[in-house]
Amino acid sequence: MTHLKERLGIFTTDEIAEPEEMIRNPKASEKDFQKFFEAHPHFFRRWDCREVYSQVYLTRDEEGPLVPDFILTNPEVQQATILELKPPKPKLIRHQKNRKRFAECVMEARSQLLEYRDWFEEKENREKLMGRVKMEIFRPRLATVIGRSADFRCAIDRQKLSARTSDIEVVTYDDIVAYAKRRLVSIGGRES
């Protein structure tokens, strides 16, 4: 039942309560979230992934390895997403006179994700990783889980900011929990 539940991406009240508590806890670290999502990979089903790989080493000859937090794959449709976790604490938006932009924490995550994506441009790199992730990944989608939804004043502000950085998807921890709540079930029926 547990395996089927995870494959379908359905959730229990207890599973949802744990990340909600972590989000509110100022001492919760990125490593805590990493461990949680490793134990509950179905929280990433919003990306329609079939497999979730944690901290895969992307080796490089002259520099140290790159280590994305997660690589999500769907071999059936040949899609992959590189997912980077950042803490829920930082403010996502920098407000300046007459303009808004994503804050430095988002831009840093973007830079990190673009570096990972560039690694996949080399055929030799893709072939090295193929045995581990069971598909050849080329130009994966990029996403970061970071911050809180309350940082966005309205849906239009969020859309404008997202359009300016369309090469990455910015997902908040609140978005992850909201997705899980939409897929909440209990044994014997739906919870309300």
C-alpha cells in the first residue's frame, strides 16, 4: 500500500504535518529537508517524475564534482528535472523603488542550477550518468524549492517575476504542502 501510495502521489495527514512543522521551525536546516524528501519522494510528484535520485555526483575532470540535491526523471517521456533545495527562511523578493526582482538567494539557486544543466551539454557526461539514472538526460528542466509563498504580494507579481527567470521554476515550501493537501487521502476515502 505504501509503495502504491507513493507511486500515485497521495498523502496522509501525518505526512503533511511533518514538513509544515519543519517550515515553521527556524532551526530546520537544508539537510533536514533533504532527509525528509529522501524519505518521502512522492512530494515531488508535482513534476510527474517516476524516479527520484538524491545527491547524484556529476563528476568533472578539473574541478570538484557538482552535486544537485535531486534529479527527477520520467524515462517514459524522456524528461528530467534538476531540483535544488534552499531554506524556507530567506525572502524571495527584493523591493526597490519602481521595481521588484527575485532576491539574491533565488539568483544564487538559479546560477547553481544553470551550472548543473551545462554539465549535461557534454555527451560524455550524459553517457557516464546514464547507467545510474536509467536514461540519457539532455537539457533538463530546472527547479528550486525555496522560501514561502507569502513573499509574493499577488499572483500577478509572482507571474511577472517567474517570466523574468523562465529558465528555472521557483517553488515555495508552501507550494509543496499545498500540492500534498490537494492529494490528501485517508484509508477508506477522502479527508476534507
